Amino acid sequence: MSVTTTTTSTREAYDRCEAITREQAANFYYGIRLLARDRRRAMCAAYAFARRIDDIGDGELAAEEKLRLLEQASAQLSELERTGAAPGEDEVLVALADAHRRFSLPPGALGELIEGVRMDVEGVSYESFEELVLYCRRVAGAIGRVCLAIFAKRGRGPRAARGVDGELEQARIESLADDLGVALQLANILRDVREDAENGRVYLPAEDLRRFGVIAGGENGSGTSVGDEGRGEMAQAARQLAALADRRAEPLQELMRFEADRAQLWFERGLLLVPRLDRRSGACVSAMAGIYRRLLMRIAADPAGALGTRTSLSTGEKLLVALRSLAGRGA
């Protein structure tokens, strides 16, 4: 496999990715900073690329231009994975290429993230919770698989075991990482219900919206439909949801409590991953999950407040979670 040969130095590239992570990963960086230098830098490279993809999806460009940029990013990623070299001088891609070479990042994982954001741009919606889980596994589970590759490179990582038992354990670890990714994504969705609705997006399952009386029967952007008709249905549901969020409507609050309880179950399963990792990797995962779990608990305790103001933790609370995780006291 060839290595990166651009004039942008690898050190400069990683420095840029760390700066992006510090500035924009207000929650994840408290966990990432607990890792050893090489792992921390690789995680920042992966995050910076993921942030770029998310920014395309969340930006104000026309859908056609977003899809073009996503296709461009997909082509760049494919070339990087095929050659081991960054296509051009882009600092994020230079760092990602080096991380890919050092840690054997799983091919296709970050491509799944691109496909998940493409679903957002195309107006895909979710009739059932099972459909939403598939989306969560695509956008968050992909990052989980990248993290496992980085964690596994040294020490008692997920790839240490061999033979049939080792393969079964590896499969179990990957499943737990996927579960934790679903939990994190559900927490994100609940934190951003009002903001997403105002931007024309609905992630909460339509069957749940109907069951709690948030929308009337038939008023949903049901089941992964796309195109003009699907977008129109989602836009209608989003307008209704945004209006209810503005009024802090009780049915919507009850739905948020229900979804928060459901997300907690995914956290409980996903956090079984932590003792299967080495100390620093486990502390990293525990800190990141712990911050989002506290956000989720805050949303469940005060859904009306969460609909009014984006839920967040103070710097002191985040540091406390990180320190507890480093001390092995869990999320």
C-alpha cells in the first residue's frame, strides 16, 4: 500500500483535524482526549471527515448541490481507501489517509456515513422504529467500527482474541458498538427535535407520532419514501411537529419521555462494550457515552425545557464525566 506523498505534512494535517474536533465536537472531545496520542489523532481525523459530511447535509445549499458534494466526497474516500493516499492536498484527507494506513480502518465504513447523510438530503423518513434503527446503524455504527479499528491496534483490544471463540467475541464487540451508536444517535435526535422540525426533517418514527397523538393518522412521511411526494409529506409532518414543539405540547413531551426510555435500554446494552476494551479506550467510550446519557436523562426529566432550548452540559459536568471514566467509575 502506498503512503501519502503530498506537500501538506502529516503533522499539519493532524493538527488541523484536532483543531476541528476541539472546536466542533463539544461532547466527543472529552472522551477522545483520554486516548494516547496516535489513537487520539486518528480519531480526530475520522471525526473531521465525518463533520465535513454532516455539514454538507446540514448546510443551506440546494439538495442537488449537496448530493453533488456527497458524491465527490464518496469518490475521494474510495480513492483513499484503494490507494492509501490522499487525493490532493486537503488536510483532512491527508490525516485520514495516514490513519487508514496506520490503523487499517474498515473499508466502506465512512462510506455508510455518506449514504446516511444522502438519505437526509433526499428526504427519507421513518415509519417504524426498526427503520430508524437501520438509519442510526448507518450513520453512527459506521463511526463505531472505525473507533474499534483504532482501539484494537495495540494492547488488549477487540482483535486480540483468535480462533472460533475470538471470532465470536469480535462479533459480539461489533454488535455492542453498533448498539451504542444507536443510543448516541437517538440521544442526538431527541436533543434536536425542534431544530430538525424547523429545518423540515422528522426522525421520530411516524407510528410513534400517531400513537401519542402528535400527528393524525395518515399524516406522515411514511416509510423511507423519497422524491417530491415524500418530501411534501415530510414537510407537512415537520411543520406540525415544529408547531407542537413551539407550544411544548404534552403529547410531544410524552413521546419524548417514551423515546428517551427506549434509548436508555440501548445505552445499557452498548456500554457492555467498555470492559472489553483496554483502559484508555474504555475510558474514552465511557466518557463519550456518559455525556450523551446525561443529556438524555435531562431531556427525559424536562422535555418541555428540551423543546425550548437545546439541552447541553456545562464544561464542569463534562470534565467530571471524563474524570470518572478515566478512574473506571463508569458512565
